[in-house]
Amino acid sequence: VEASIPEPQREAWTKHQVQGFTDKDGFEKEVVRHVETTLARSLYNCDEGAAYSAAALAFRDRLITNWNKTQQRQTFADSKRVYYLSLEFLMGRAMDNAMLNLGLKNVAKDGMQDLGFRIEDIIGQEHDAALGNGGLGRLAACFLDSLASLDYPAWGYGLRYRYGIFKQEIINGYQVEVPDYWLDFNPWEFPRHDVTVDIQFYGNVRKSQDENGKSVAHWEGGEIVTAVAYDVPIPGYATPSTNNLRLWSSKASSGEFDFQKFNNGDYESSVADQQRAETISAVLYPNDNLERGKELRLKQQYFWVAASLHDIVRRFKKSKRAWKEFPDQVAIQLNDTHPTLAIVELQRILVDKENLEWDEAWEIVTSTFGYTNHTVLPEALEKWSVGLFQHLLPRHLQIIYDINLFFLQSVEKKFPKDHDLLSRVSIIEESQVKMVRMAYLAIIGSHKVNGVAELHSDLIQTTIFRDFVTIFGADKFTNVTNGITPRRWLHQANPRLSELIASKTGGYDFLKDLTLLNQIEQYAGDKEFRKEWAEIKYANKVRLAKYIKSTLDVTVNPAALFDVQVKRIHEYKRQQLNIFGVIHRYLALKAMSPEERKKQLPRVSIFGGKAAPGYWMAKQIIHLINNVGAVVNNDPDIGDQLKVIFLEDYNVSKAEMIIPANDISEHISTAGTEASGTSNMKFVLNGGLIIGTCDGANIEITREVGQENIFLFGTLSEDVEDLRHQHNYSNHSIDSNLSKVFEAIQSGKFGEPNDFGAMISAVRDHGDYYLVSDDFESYLDTQKMVDTEYRNQDEWIAKCIRSVARMGFFSSDRCINEYAEGIWNVEPLVVKN
Ligand code: 7GP
């Protein structure tokens, strides 16, 4: 308020209000201005990099005018807002998305052409914003797109990592990690050096009594690190609504910069302190579905959560409302347990700083938070040692103990003398090293808990969280099946398919209401439509084939069946099952006569994905895939019949090229392990079929597209436990086809057999936890069906068209509306323009 311009001077401001370009001329003018002034270059030294920078700055200016208005509108309306807390936002590139969402891509394309550039080349200059690992981070990015597109007043809060997920290089068949320093030039963020929060760590707690004899806690000492806000505008599609993603960066607090040391000439150590502070937001932890319990990770979590809550509370306090209205103004969603400390931090703010009574505060806290679980894998469930907590966040540990005490008292009251239950649901695990179970804390501190696909939500309610269903009742638990944004994953990635669909559905409304896709089902039998569809698919495959040629120097035939599995490398996702299947195919081809071989359906097996740097087995899987490729791709007997490709450094922008080129994609996790999967949705939406297990969202995709349009195989989740048990207590037999694959690997056909000994043993000798041997035969049979059905191209394309027509359910817009209604209780703030 202090900084606002007095009434009499406002006229000048209004007169000069920035409008932003709306046509080609306006765009060109902005690009030239940025080249010449912001970048201090000219038409004599403007390369593609400079042209990208200038175009990006022009669009950034354009976004920021919308952003300002949106924020003013939201502040003025003062209605309930959503805050989405996520340690990961896997955004990918911003410019193409901004152009499309603003409806200005053609303007930019023509403008860049006038200035001497092809828009595709300019788009290709942008570095991905890769602040995430895989599904969880990309989901957060799709959610931001939907929240803005649906005009919800919503903010994302995350960390501004200096290094995103590492860049993957493949050297001699092995993954090598290279740091991803992406901030050299990032026009999509606005540093807010005036928006800072001081965050405390370590120290100790002193208790005193206030004048009424009430005990008050004081967290004292320790160290202070400053959080600085960086804002990233998030444009909605076909709406002026532009939301904010606020990312926090750490730096030494100015109070902390040790001037004493500095003045004493101890310059080096004062700089070292500074670097230590900056370490907090330096790097994204590169693990997907795995927690490693490192102190720096917990520091990241508290730093980000404390800064975000401070911001949210500051905004609420401006409205001068009573505290009990907080949950009417604020909904906070926890993207997995990473931000669970927010529950404790809000309780601390209310009790220690704002002097609310414990129960009143706790009521506010639990009404505010919702918690989304993204995995049942035990190795991914977060636990922190009590000792570490005590050291880093002593006051928070006390509050956790109190939350636990009151919770256990209430359980005891409801279920007297069930001591086993009490120890099972305690937030504190009484193990050798005492641990804080973050998921339990998240459940107890939230009013809703959701899984991300129906099977997954059922599983969490019947397995890992079943005691909590007994205690709180089933209403607290719900399902919100994941979705994807059709703007990026159809319109942006596959513009020609989007255009074809628009031509039959009367425009691009389907991008805002994806159920309108059902209008194309009637064309599944239309020859002309099928032909256009097939041409687009072919063109997308040619584009990928060119990319494969230019990066790997392998020639693939775009007429072959493109079989794609791209996702993080993980034993539960079973890339090993896929590559064993490929080896089987190779051996079978080798055993055939040349004539017979020619009759087989040509196939290109495409893999891509990163392994966590510390995940040895995942790295061996990458190594095997590359070794198999080296043999198969150079075998003159095989030719075009089979090619095996590992695409380096899979990321969001590569996904946008790869996914539209799929004929079939693989989603073959052991049943019950993949919470949802979201790439499965992207692949089908881009006109491919799935080979998959009855797991995660595959089940709902089957329900929507019809079981005749998907290739399902393998063990059902209800049978997994029994099979695992059998493996451990009786000799489990290995299918003869799989044995032959193992023999081929062990014969040294694909490089040093010792390298892959552990991978084979895991299946053959160590209980085959992921059920590769159980599912191998049905996997091969199902792949055979794929070959057969692909030969009938007319029917295949018809199936793809019908599937796309039925994918409306999987829009992240549907998903966000479900969260808004069932969990957040927020309304859109509709803009009349
Ligand atoms: C992933 C799940 O593995 C995937 O099935 C799901 O589609 C995605 O979340 C979005 O809900 N989980 C993670 O990426 C992850 O790291 C552990 O979960 C926190």
C-alpha cells in the first residue's frame, strides 16, 4: 500500500499502460527492440540464439501484462486460492506453450520468417526447465496449465534449483551424468529481490510462561538463510488468466554475512558461509520413487515450505480476517509427502507466533491441507530420523510429538487397549533408530487424502493406510485419477493431428473440453479421414527417424512398427522385460530362413529414460539395451526387420517429438506398482495403442477406450503377493523362452556376461520380485497379437481413431475440477474480457 501511486498521478499511468502486441508488426517491433537494446546486438550479429532470446523476451513482456492484471483481479476479488506445493515442476520449454496459449503462434511464425528465421529452429534453442524427475513433477506442470486455463486463482510453490535433473549422455553403452546448468539465460523468471523470507535452522527451544501462566516456546539461535522469490508466469489457454509459479532461491542472509569475520580479514570463510547457504537450492535430488534421507534434502524441504507458508500467511493477514477464516481463503495441496512439514510449520506459526490455542490452531491446519500420495513403493515412503529432526528443527520435533500424542489419545479413546494399533499408526516408528513417518503425519494433518488412479487409491486404502481408514472413516480418502494437458500433449506436440481434429469438430473447443473428441469417432470408418490420419502418423515417424539418424547414425524405416517405452528406468517399470522380449525376437529372427524372416513385421524398439545416478541395476538395464542395439542394428541378417534404439537424455521436449511417433507404447509395470502413469495417456491421445499390464491408469484407459483397443497381459495385482510368496518358498520355474534369452546373454553375445549376471539372478535366483518370469510368456503372446493386428492397417487406424475419440476423461482439466470441488472447495474467477 505504501508504494502505491497517489490518485492525482494515476492518470499518467493509465495513459501509458502497456498493452502488449497483438499482431505480426507489433511482434516484430518488439523482437527488434529487444535485439537492439536488451541484447545490444543488431541485424549484423543476430544468430538463432539471439533471435530466440528476443522472441522470448517479447512473449515474456506479453505474459507479464496479463499476469499483472490477473494478480490485481485476484487480490481485488479476495476469494479462496489454491496453493500447490511441489518440490518438482517439470515444465519443459515455455515459449511454444506461451505462443499457443496466447493464440499468437502464427503471428510469431510469420514475424520470425520476416526477420529471417524458422520458428521451429527458434523454439529449438530453448533449454528445458527440468526441475523434476518424472511423473510427479510433470503432473505438477500439467496441473498449473489447467489451473490457469480454467481461471482458478492458484499459485504453485517450488524451489529454484540451479541444477535441474542431470543431462544423460551414453558413453560406450553406459549412462554418464552431466550437470544441467540451465540459468545462463532464463527469460521466464522474474527475480523479486524485495520478496524475501529469513529461514531459521538448528538452534534450541526455550520455554517460558506468559502472563496467564501459559507455556510459550521460543526457538532461538542456529543459523538463518534467506529465501528470495523468483516468479514464473503461467499462461492459461485461450484466457487472459496468467497464474504465478513462485520458486525460492537460497542465499546467505545479510544479517548472517559475517561482517566480523570479513573485517577481521577472514574473507574466505565468510564467502564459504555464503556458499553453504546457496547450496540449499543448488540441486534437484535425481531420484524417482526413492528417498535417501539426506540432511540437505530435509533442509530443502523446510526452507521451501517455511518460505511458502510465510508468504501465504502474509497475504492472508493483509485481509485482516479472523484466523478461523483461514481455511475459507486458503487451500494447500501437498504433492506427496515432500511438503509435509508445512503442516507442522503452520501449527507453529499459529501457536508460537499468533498465540492461538492448540486445538483452535489444529482445526485450522487440518481444514487447510490436502495430501496426494503418488506411490506405494516402500522405498519411496519418506521417513526422517528423530535425531536429524532434533538437530535441524528442534521446535518442529516437539510439535510433531504433540500432534502424535493427541492423535494417539484420540485413537486410544476410540479403540481402547488396541496397543498394536497404536504402535502401527504412531507418527514415530519405534525402531532401532527412531523415525518420523511423514506419510502418517500428512494423513493426520490433512482433511483429504487422495491416490492418483482408481486401483492405486483402492490399494492405499486397503494396504499401507488401512488403519487410517479404520480410524478416520472412508470419507477422508478419495481418488482423483491423473490427467494431462491436451494443450501441450496434443496441440503443441502434434499440431497436424490437432488441426485434423479441429477440422472435424468445428474448431479448437476440444482443447478446453476434451470430451468433445468423441465427435471424431464417427470418422473411424471414413477412408479419407483414415488416410489423412495415417499420413500424419507417418510424418511424425519420419521426423523421429531423422532425429535417430542424426543423433545415433542408425537408419530406421518409418514404415516399421514403432514400439516405444520412454520413462524413468526402474525395475518395477520393467524395461528388463521389454529388452528380454527384444532379445527373444532377435533370436527367433536369426533362427529363421531369409525368406521367412522377410515375412515378419519390421519393428523398431525405442527406449529412453534416465536412471537415478545411484541406482546400479537401472544403469545395467540401460547398458544391456545399448549392447543389444549395437549387435542387432549391425547384424546384416536382420536389416530393417528389427532395430533397437536408446534415445539419450529423455526429457519433456523430446517427449513432445517421440510420443506422436508411436504406434504402440509399453506400460508394463508389475501389477500394483505404478500408481497411475501419465505417459500412457499421452501416447494414446497421440494415436497409438498400448501394450500394458492391469496397473494404474491403464485400467481406466481400458474402461474408456474399450478392451478391444488395448493389449493387456500379465498377472493381476491381487495375485502378486501369492506369486512372490511362491517364488520364495518353492523352486520357481523359468519359461524356456526366457531361459534361452538368459543363455544368449551369458554366452557373451551382448558383451561381457558378468555385467548382466545380477540382472538375470534377480529373476532366476532371488525371488523375481517384479514377476518378470511369470509375465514373460503372456508378454510374448501379446506382442505376437500386436504384430498380427498391425498388418491390418485399416483396422489398426480405426482403433487408434476410436481410442483418441474416447480419451476425453484424461484431461488434467477434469482432474483439476475434481480437486477444486471435492478437496479445495474453490471456484474459478471468470474473466470478462
Ligand atoms: C509417480 C508415479 O510413479 C506415477 O505412476 C504417477 O503417474 C505419477 O507419480 C503422478 O501421479 N510417482 C513419482 O514420480 C514419485 O516419485 C514418489 O513418487 C514420491
